[in-house]
Amino acid sequence: MTTPELLFQRLQELGAGEFVHLNGSLIEHLKGAADLLESWGNREALCNAGLYHAVYGTDGYDESLVVLTMRQQIAGLIGTEAEGITYLYGACDRQAFYPRIGTSSQLTYSDRFTQKSFEIPHTTLNRSSSGVGAESDFRSGSLQRTSYARPGKLFTANAALIVSDVGMLRDEARDRIIDAVVTILRGQERA
């Protein structure tokens, strides 16, 4: 594996700075994602996956920096685990996968490159820290199932995914969410 500076340099060499993204260039977006994951205390593999998460393109961003036949080279650069996460993110068929969230088939993943579906193990999803969902986070009620909610997904939630009220968060859990949102917004002000 390589240092973060060399990983960033390799993205520049691949042309990530030349791709336009929502609020700037793709390379700014990728760096911001990795920095946010690191600030949340995530492990190196997840931060590297965040830095390279769009290298194969995504369902919402078809431009890619490399072809899929370069997966081994990317794994050699960012690590096998990080490349696997990067591939899953880029290959996700969002039209098929997102409506399953919150249902009994929420772990059925659809790969847009291979057109195949498979079950994602709970352990794969649990490897990153969730923002809220532990029994101790609730003043009353509970989720009654494992939550895969992540702080960075607050802004991509779809109202159709909210099925019902399940409980009331404790003040400490609510404050953690508010602090995470404020941190994200302050980061955008500086950009």
C-alpha cells in the first residue's frame, strides 16, 4: 500500500482534477470524502476506499478514471480491502439496491457491471462505525434490527425510505448527529 500523498498524486495522474463534479472537481470531492471518513476515525482501508470511491465511476456518475480490467493495479495501490469496497460502491445498481433498504431484502446487492445480485454479509456492512442505532442511543423504542445508517448519508436519505417512527433518541445521540451535520456544513463553508 502507498502513503495518502502518493494515492492522491496517482488520482491526479489519472485525471481526477479534470473531471467536473457537483461543487468543483472530482479530485476535490474524492479528497473531501476521504478526509471526512478519516475525521470520523475510520480505519485506513475505508479512508482509502473513500479517496478512490469513484475510480470505476458510479451509478450516478458514469465517468471513470480506470477500466475494470485495472482492478488488480488499484488493489496494489490502495489495498485489497479498500479496492473491494471501492468496487462495491462503483458497481452498485442504485435503482435496484436503494428501494430494498429497510426491507427484508436490504442485503441483496445488485452489481451494475455484471448484472448479478448477491447477498452482502452483515459483517461487511458492520465494518464501519454507524452514527446511531445502538440500544443505548434510544430514550424509548428501538430499531429492532441492525442499522447501517452512516453519518455521511444524512443528506442522501429519501423520505420514501422512512417507513415509521421507531423510537426517540437520547439527547446525547441527537447531539452527536447535530455535531456531525454542523461539521459537514462548516467544511462546505470553507470550500
